[in-house]
Amino acid sequence: MMVDVALLGTFAKDRLVHRGVTEIASGGGVYYASVALRRLGFSVAVITRLHPDDFGRLDELRGEGITVHASPAPQTTGIENIYPTEEMDRRICRPLAFAGPFTAEEIPPFDARVTIVTPLMAGEVNGEIVSRLAARGPLGLDVQGFVRVPRGDTLVTAEWPEMAGVLRHATYVKLDDAEAEVLVGETDLRRAAAAMSASGPREVVLTHARGLVVQADGAVYEAPFTPSVVRGRTGRGDTCFSTYVAARLQMEPVEACRFAAAVTSLKMERPGAFRGTREEAQRIANRLLAG
């Protein structure tokens, strides 16, 4: 495989609950990120695990022109996301199933300009696999899949003892404000991004309800999310981070920051993966740059 972006993580079959309505939907970082990046014109490969009964769900990705390498797993990872408010700015996450850990043998030979590791829960990807992938080229890591653990019947953010050893392999790292508070003890977004940067990654993307903060090469950039309505909260962070990392293949950090905010804003306006166009997103990004 020769692609712009390779994505590694489990494909999910999620249960979304909002305003009393329940929906079973495809999910996971590899789903939301790969569809968004293809719609933006990047070539994409997905490396994933799921139960063979759900392999048919991958046809949607192939239909978008995404290269898919799937390994069978005993279960398809699933999370129930419950949104108790109309604005969907808060959610309760409950584990439904776990596909289990990746093995080195499940990762095929590939050539990508950048690889993004986007697990859903802790235990899915270990440090050895991160090290192997980093040896191939620039690497992005979403810390969510290393710190999100089952506790009782919910998923919570836990401390990450191996953080320093794993993050030293990363070029790009993404976390949200709640994860930052647990991992570095900071509620100030700029200080949190700087603290994560000190762990080794060249660039840090920190998302929150209102937008994102980027720490890159000693500078800090911010951009707001500007959706006209919020109907697609699930997959927000996956879309934002993957867009930023892919955009960095073509743009400087300040431009990539605004572009990621624009794409994410459009994604949040409707359920599911991003279905807009690069032109739509660029118009919003241009307004953010002008502002």
C-alpha cells in the first residue's frame, strides 16, 4: 500500500442514544477519520479488527475508495454513547464489547506519508506496536485509546504510567481537555498542550467543546468550532485530529489548525462521518484565518 495516511484501530459498532432515540451505527476512529480524509482528497488505508459477522460494514469504506485490511476478532468493539443534553456537549460512555489487542502479525506491509493510531480503549495497541509503526515514518497518536478503561459499567479516563515511553515515538498527539486534566493536571488549555509537548511529540492537538488548541514548534494556535447546529457529536475528535495531521502534509500548523476546525464544524452538523467537501471546509477556514 502507498497512501497519504494509514489508520490503525478497531472498527466499532456503536449504540448512540440521544433524546430517547437509539441508533446502531458504525464508528471508531478508523471509520470517522478515513471517510473524512477521503472526502478531503487524501488516499487512505485502514488496518482494523472486528468480528467476521460485521465485515460487511467495511463495504462503506471500500465504496469511498479506502483500502481496507481487516483481521478477524472474537468481538466487534462497541460503545454506547448516551447524550443527556440537546447540545450533545456531554456524554456517558459504556463499553459493549472489545475486539482485543492487535498483534504485529495483523499489521500488513504498507507505505504511508503518515500513520495515525486511533484505538478506542486501553489494551488495544501496546508500546511495541507503536514503536514498530514509528520506525516506518511520522506517527500520530490519539491518547484516548490508551487511557480510556472500563470501570463498572462505564468508560473512564485513567492515568497512563507508560505515557512517556509511548509518546516519545509520536510526531503528533491528540487529547481532549478532560484527558489533559488527568494526564498532566492542567485545566488551562495552553499550559496543558505545552506540558504534553514536553513529553516528546513535535505537535499537540488538544480538543475541547468549543474548538482546538495546537502546540507546534513552540507556538500556540487556536480555532473555534462553528457548527450551525450540533447533531453529530460522536467522532468529533477523530475527525479533528486526522484532518489536522493530514493537512500538515500540505499546510503550516496555523492553516492546518483552522482547516481542522472547519471540517469538524461541518461534521458536527449531521450524524455520521463527514460528508462535506474540501471546498466547503476551505471557505470556513478562510473566514477563520481572516478573523
